[in-house]
Amino acid sequence: MTTLVPRGPYNAEELKQLYPEQLQLQQVQIAGMPAFWPFCNAAKRMTNSVMRDREASEWTDLKWRRRLESFGHNDRPEVARGPKGEVDGVCNLGELTDTGRETTLALGQRLRHLYVEQLGFMPKTITSADSFYLRATPMARALESLQQSFEGMYPLNARIGAFPPMTIITRPPSDETLFPNESNCRRFSQLSRAFGQRAADKWNNTSDMDYLNKLLSKWMPEDSKRVAVDSHPRLSGIMDTTNSSLAHSSEVHLPKEFYDAKGRGIMEKIGVDEWFSGFQEMEEYRKVGIGSLVGDLVTRMVGYVEKSPHDGIAEVGGQTGELGDGRHGETSIRFVSESFKERDGHHIPATLLLSSSKARVNLLRRVRLRLRQARPD
């Protein structure tokens, strides 16, 4: 719930279940504390390309370090400082911290162990990244997470030769599909607000919310003392702040009441209901929320399939109700899409999954059933 803690490598039995012998992997597509945190050391070593002449024929890298400035006493500008007076390595809002970099690096290392070392699906070394489709949202932490994961999957000693700069795709915010685009889809915005209000009506006057208020109301602002789904700050914001602070050192921790195990469980349960119940309950919500993302994935799969003979999509599946257990999961949760073909070359089923191994096995069972039904007698 706080940050990704990668599990150990799959053992032989797990690999056999997740990657059946009759299927051949074909493709993989891989979102009271101090005001400022000193956990972003990338800010000490920033690099940007700058033009050296007006004809744009020469470029060089400009190295610099970033410091943040904020309003101080009487609204005078002052340099932002961490809890011990740090001025360098201070994080901007929403920036990937050093801990986030560590865990996304570990994710890349886990992907390398699985797809390179265990399955032999991808090469041990590469001379370019042209065979990869790398894409990030406009959010800086998403780009940084992608970069760290790639570094874990193909570190410097696995990138050989005159390795050219890798290409990373981004889209304008209005065209983004990697997350539910509430800002640019009016219908999804309407549905999201409606499910948010439903969650407030459902949870605000319950024993669970009363328990949270016994713990936290004394820390709430004077004009919004009661914790609620739609309080100020919202319960989801309190949960995010609690989890992000817990992933870091005690100097940015909140009072101990915020880390009460039962209380965190309640926040998670309510948060999941507010943010994800629409995907489980309403087809239109799924269509406008993640339909475009699924469309992007399927288009890439079909494009890959059309390059080979005897190909056909057997199934693209995975209902949101099967992809979770009612828990929010780690902040760095990953989404994996893999396509397969039977080793006799007749079919290529495609799976669309979250990181849940249980959901993955259940979907593969449906794929095998669909294959058996599709075979001629």
C-alpha cells in the first residue's frame, strides 16, 4: 500500500502455471509533516540539452541543480527547506522520490529476471531500444518511473555498442489514455463525481468512519474537523499522504494515529470503493475510463499478430472484478499485457492482466477453455 516491494522470482511450479508449455510468449507490454521533503537527489544532478549556436548545428548538455522557492514570512520569497534545513535534493509536489526510484529500479530488475533469465523471451544484451515501445504520461514521476524500470531491465552493461538514445513516447494531456482522463472526458468526469458522492453517502455516517474520527479528527483543520470521504482534506488525500510518508524516514512521519493498522485498512477499503467500484459495476464507466487504453493495447497486439501467418486472437480479457481483492495495492503497481501462441502455431491468445498471479492463472484457464472450444473435432 505504501510503495512497491517486489516479490521474489517465480519458482518452477509458478512458472509452469503462469507460462504453460503449450503457449509460447510472443509479446510483452509493460501508474503536521514538513512541507518539503529532502528525498529527491536527482535535483542535484539535472541535465538539459542546450543549443550552442544560432544555426542549431551544435548542442551540448547543461548540468545544473534545482532548488525550490516558496513564500515565507509576509509572503517574502525564500528557498524551500527540508526538516533539517536541507536546500538541495528537495522534492517538488508529485515528484518521484529516491525510494520510488529504488523500487521502480527493482521492478525493472524483476522483469529482467523473468523475461530474460527465466523465460529467455528477451535478449540478454541490446544494441538499441528500437524494439521497445516506451511510453509515459505527462506526469514527471511517470517518466522517471519508466526510466528507472528500463535501467533495471537493461542496465548499462547490457546496452552494448554505440547505444543510441532510446525513444520515449508521450502524448498531450488531452490525448492521454494511460490513466482515466477525467479532465478531458466530460462523461467520465460526471460518472466519477457520481460514484464519489455515492461513496460519501455510503460511508460518511458509519462505524468505520466513526473509528477513523476517533483517531484523526483532532488533527483535522478547524473548519473541517470530521474526517469524511468528501471532507477537506478528502479521505483519499489523507490515505495518500499517510502511505507516502510511511514509505520514508520518520522525519516526515505523521502522528502515530495515522498508522493504526485497522484505520489504514478502513481508509483503503473506502478508497477502493470510491475510486474503483465504478469499473466493477458499470460497463459505461469501464468504456470511458479505460476503454481507450485497452484499445491501444489491442491495436498493438493485433498489429504484431498480423505480421505472422496462422495467427488469430483467441481472447483479450480480464474483468476488473477479477484483478483485485478489494485492496488498493502498492503505489507502484504494474500492469502487464502478454500475448501468446500455441506451440503448434494455431492460435495466439492474448491476456490482459494486473500483477495478480491468481487472476492471471484464472484468465489462462479461460483461454485454454476457449482454445479447446475453437478446435475442430
